[in-house]
Amino acid sequence: MATGIVNNKFVIVGGGISGVTCAEQLASQFPSDRILLLTASNLIKAVTNYKQVSKTLEDFDVEEQPCSFLEEKYPNIKVIQSAVKELRTHQQRVLTENGQWFDYEKLCVCAGGRPKLIARDNPNVLGIRDTDSAQEFQKRLCSAQRIAVVGNGGIALELVYEIEGCEVIWAIKDKAIGNTFFDAGAAQFLIPALEALKPERPASCRRTKYTTEDQEKEEKSSAQAGELGSALGPDWHEGLKLKGTQEVSHKVHVEYQCEVKGIYTPEEFLKSQLTALQFPEHNSDKLKPQTDTAKVWPVYVELSNGRTFGCDFIVSATGVIPNTEPIVQGNNIEIAEDFGIKVDDHMRTSVSGVYAAGDVCTASWEPSALWQQMRLWTQARQMGWYAARCMAADALGEPIELDFCFELFSHITKFFNYKVVLLGKYNAQGLGRDHELMVRCTKGMEYVKLVLRGGRMVGAVLIGDTNLEETFENLILNQMDLSAYGEDLLNPSIDIEDYFD
């Protein structure tokens, strides 16, 4: 064996939620074996305050910690702060950017994803994926009067609500906001929160950014090298002051059913003969905004609906691409249509001894009728935990069944300061016309939507403090015929929890 190569039973690539969870689980199961975690960042994402809300729903915080935190907690974990340069699966060997070779018996790739930017290498287009990019956004925002946000996913929803002191042009390709998470009815329920005064934020922050002078230098050099840190967790914006230069609170204008057609510098804009528009005072397509001649903006964005706006910078929040390079280079690792690494129901890739979990992978087994993969931090934790269990079972020659968390899709989060719970086929995904919806809405308080097929509940959206998630989860899981109950399922005068107790 070549000199300088270190043998390891288990190697994990990635210091995000899935990678750290995988390492912790393996360290617990194999306390006498060394677990190696390779990460490009000097900070890891640790899951804290974990709470099992119901059979499948879980709630937790994500804290950024220095790498030493993990090593102190688990003496058999060794963290190497260096990105992966090369993987040789035929030799079961990995090379890091700092020139070290490591052998492995089993490898788990938890490299996450990178922002799918609408324009790469444009200094006026920012993607928000990790802590450093979020802090760069905060720095740019504090001197901004107007920004454009492009995208309709979780990051975009959180951004437009949290930003203060700045005009926000929000461009989405859908007919309603939050199309990934809920329907047009839920969107209408949430829209008033964009204009309402926000409740005061608690003084304490649930996560801390650990930085030393040396770390700042390392972060700068990593950013210049194009390395990304781990994905943001829940409540990533806590501790960041997201405020522009203006004395306004929420000032958001939504441009629906459009995409970015062009991005221009001031010089390019002058040559284009396009007309920039003022910030619209009302969210209505019938009220055409006036021409903006007040100032020259650093960047101009032309939308496919014919409107053009000047702004200080653009936030591209249009999803992520699985971060598979350089893992797949030169290796026969199968890639799915969405560019994720294909994994089977034991989180194994097409190459023996190599597993994958989190945003980097694509679940390629036949899923439960009530589960779908979404690249969310809850699934990252579940996949990392389950991948570790599968690696351990394989190492010990023991059988293992698909974990129960893959039986029902469930996610708990917060949008516009409302608690949001999503269960099963919450948006009737893949059901065609073979379903019916039941909705209960109390303005400013709650929005409840049930998805039923053949009289059985298959999905639910709960916005607000409904306390119905466990009851509806059970009804979805046991597939009880609810035809006889009709609209009583959402009758506010009936205690539905006692009804099915």
C-alpha cells in the first residue's frame, strides 16, 4: 500500500445535515472504529433540539459548529477540512484537495447541492445556499434600495417576508406564490402577511456563526476556489439583519407567470432601448407602473412578461443542482434525470461500497404511494440517519428494512410567521383528477386543506396552530374510509382529535 494512505472503515463526504447525522449514527454504532468526515467548510451543521412530533413528523434546530465540536462529542470521529479532489472507487480510495489519500471500506457521499443560478459569473446575481452566501447577501442588502428575487421555493418565500427597508420585485413563473408547497388558496391566505407588520423577533438566535481570524482567511480562499459550504437549515435567517436603506417595512411586488429574459448592465440597458418601470404601488396587473427615470441602477432585469426593472442586485432562488462533481468523474456511478446520484432503498449507489444521502442523491426505488422526495433539511437528516443504519447493517451482515420515515412524506416548517405542516400528497401530486379537496380557512388564523381519494385521506396542508397534524397523519397512514363523515372532518365545532381517538 502506498505511503501516507490512511485506512478507514467508514468515510463520509460532506459536513451538512445528512453527512453529520450519518457520521454521528455510525460513531454510536461503531465506537471502536474511526469515522472520517471530509468537509470543504470549517463549520459543520449539527442537529439540535430534536423533537419527534408524531410518527413521521420531526422538528429540530440546526446549529453551525466548529469541526472540533463533532470530534469532542464523538472521540472516534475525525474531521478533515478539505474538499474531495478525486474518488477512485475501484481502489476504494479518495483524494482530498490538500493532497491526502484515504482508503475506505464504505463511503457515503453527502455533498449536498449548489445553487441553480439564472446567470453564472455575474457579480449582480447572488445565490443563497450556505452561510457565507447568506452573509454576503446581508452585506449587499444593507446598502440596497431595491432588489429582485427570482424563484418560488422555500428560500424565496423566507426572503421576501424577512426583508425590510427595501423594495422587492418578486418574479415567479407560477400563478401563485409558494407553488412548491401549497395551492392558490393557501397562497391567498398568506399574501396579506407580506403587507402586515411583522411580530418582533426574539432577542436570542438559535444558531451561532463561529469565526476566527484564521477561519475568515480560509473562508475567503474557499469562496475564491468556488467551494460551497453546507446547505442552510431551518430559520437560517435568524441572526442576520436583513434590512435595506429605506424606512419601509414590507414592500413586495409580485410579478406572476414570468421568467427572466435578460440581465443588463447600465451600459447594456441604455443600448437596449428598453424602458425601466417604477416600483408598482399595488399588486395588480391592471395598474401599469410608471417609467423609472429617477436613477441609474447597477443592474436591470427584463422579464418575459415585457416588464423591466432596475435594482441594486438580483437574488437567484431557483433551486439547487446535486453537487456530484468530482465524485462521479471516472466512476461508473449512475446519475438520475435530475442529476442526482441514484440510490436504491438501502441508499446504495450503483458502485459497491458507495452510498449517498441528502440533496446529492435521487431516491430511485419504487416509493410508497404517500411519499415523494423533496430536497429539504428534514429529508437530509432522515436520509443521513438511514444511510448510516444501512452501512452498519451491511458491515455486520445483518438485514435491514426500509425505514418508516419513507412511508409518508411529512415536513414541518414556518412561512410568513405561520407554522406549516405538509403531509402525504399535500398538493395532490400525481393524482390527476382522481381526488377531492376539502378546505377550511379562517382569515389571519389558519388554513386547512385535505386531499382525499376514494373517501380516504392521502394528503393535508395545515397552516397556523391547528394542532391537527397527528390526527390527520394517523388517518392518512391507516387509510380509514372517511366517506361517512363528509364535511364534519373540517367542522370547527367538532373536536376532530376526540372524534377519531
